Amino acid sequence: MRKIRITAVVIAFVAELGLDQIFATILLVAFGHSGFSPDLSDAEKVAFVQAVWSDGAFVLCAFVLGTATTILGGYVCARIAKVFPYYNGLAIGVVGFVFTLLVMGEAPWWYTA
């Protein structure tokens, strides 16, 4: 465990989550701009998110951008750690995978606010 720098993993993971949040917001606006209104009821918001997630292009873009942010997070972690870059980069992938398993429900965590 000495090969993995916990501080680097935490910093890179927080940066990755922030970037994921930004991309998710951009994608939601880009793919669902016409159907969203701030005065929607909770049930209408759930239906809106489900409608956007049923679009194959949205899912593909979310997958590609999510993969890109994970790769970037691994790179940032390896650069911050400065030692054993592969172990530290892999740590981001493992942490991200476990995090996704813990928080993923019917909809992605960033849409269940």
C-alpha cells in the first residue's frame, strides 16, 4: 500500500467527480434543452431524466466522456503521486468503479438530486 499515495488519489478523484458533474450538466442541457423547465414537479423531472437517458446518443456521449474523465483522473493522480504511476493511476479506476457500484441506482447519481 506504500506505493499508492492516498492524497494524490483523493485529489484526482475529487477533480474527476467535478469534471463529471460539469460534463453531465452540459450533456443534460444539450440533449434535453427543449423539455426542461425549472418549475417542473418532481415526477416531471424524473420523467424528463428518463426520457433523456433513453436517447442512445446521450448514453454514448455520457459513456465516452465518463471514460475520458476516468483516464484523465488516472493521469492526474499519477502526476501528483510522482512514484509508481501505474499503481496510482489504477487506484483511480478502482475507486471510481467502487464508487459507481455504491451510488448507482436507477438513474446516475448526478441526476438524483
